[in-house]
Amino acid sequence: AQSVTQLGSHVSVSEGALVLLRCNYSSSVPPYLFWYVQYPNQGLQLLLKYTTGATLVKGINGFEAEFKKSETSFHLTKPSAHMSDAAEYFCAVSDREGDMRFGAGTRLTVKP
Amino acid sequence: DTGVSQNPRHKITKRGQNVTFRCDPISEHNRLYWYRQTLGQGPEFLTYFQNEAQLEKSRLLSDRFSAERPKGSFSTLEIQRTEQGDSAMYLCASSSSRELSTEAFFGQGTRLTVV
């Protein structure tokens, strides 16, 4: 089955700084890729997704991610962090049959 | 449709007891997933269904765990002879195979505490 590795279990940035959360995937078939966000005591919400077509995808709250097949990566970025971005972020990979697997997550802290 | 619904939201049980959780997916979704999440970890895949067929089951799942989706709508996850290590958040999600995105929508989860 496919798998995801998220490099860095904790990332801390200052408000207004660039956010970069790393995700590498392993899949024997062309993948669907997702980023989900989880705020404290809340369920997982979809931030953005890549299925086919344009490799740079934009999501909610100013986040975007780029699918790089050669690097098997799908890193999440945001140009300027906001305090409200503090949360747990999960990268996920799915095959065409819907078998979806998640990474261990990265906790983002935003300092004032 | 109000989204994926899970019941109960919280369950406290004594070690050795059996527990059953229910998940009602978004009505037009034919895929249903169960994950387990412990503190500070990502959702760990347990199993998933397409309609009533169970397509994949994690090797991490012991014989004490069983999931059903008898009519291709709601699903139940049963844990027999619970152990303290079963304490976790159990998440259910659903998606549609008829859509290209296969995006999964998650419920709020059932938090299990085994004492």
C-alpha cells in the first residue's frame, strides 16, 4: 500500500513568516494527494488536494502545495503565517480505489 | 445532509468489555473508512468499504476488531475484549468513487477510554 512521510513532527514559525510543511509519498500508481488540518478538539478538514492536471494547487486560508513527481513530494506552503494557522497538519495519499493513508502529522506553532 | 455522523462521541468501558461504534456516512457516498488516532499521531488506517464490500483491512487489526457495513449505508466497528491499548479516537470518513477527487469527509470521532 502507499504511504506518507511527514518530515518534522513540530514546526514553529513567527507570525508573518513563511510556512513550509514537508510531505513525501510512496505509491506504485499515480497518486491522489491531500492535506488536512485538525484544530484542537475538532475533526479533520480538507485544506487542498491534487488529483490530476495542474501540479500547483491552492487551498483554503492561503495555503498551497505543489506536486513534484520526480521528488515524490507534496509540500505545503503559506507565504505569511497567521496565529490562526496553529494546528496539526496531515498529508495523505490515496490510490484510484480509494485506499487512503495518512502521515503522522506536523504540529504548527505560530509565535507572535 | 449534515455530514458524517458518529455515535457515541465518547465511550468509557472497563477492560474486557465489548464496545460497538456506529458511523453514518454522507448519504450519497459509497466508500466508508475507519481510522484510529492516538494523541500526537496521524490517523491510522483500520479498514475501508466500497458499498457493502470490505476492500482492505489493516494487518495491525487484531481478531478482536471487526467492522461491518451490511447494507452499504451505515457501518459499525466492534472491539471485543477491550484492552487499555485500545484507548484512542476512532474516526470514520466517507467519500464517493463517482467523483474524481475521492476526497474523504470525516466525522467528529468516537473517543474510547478503556479503564
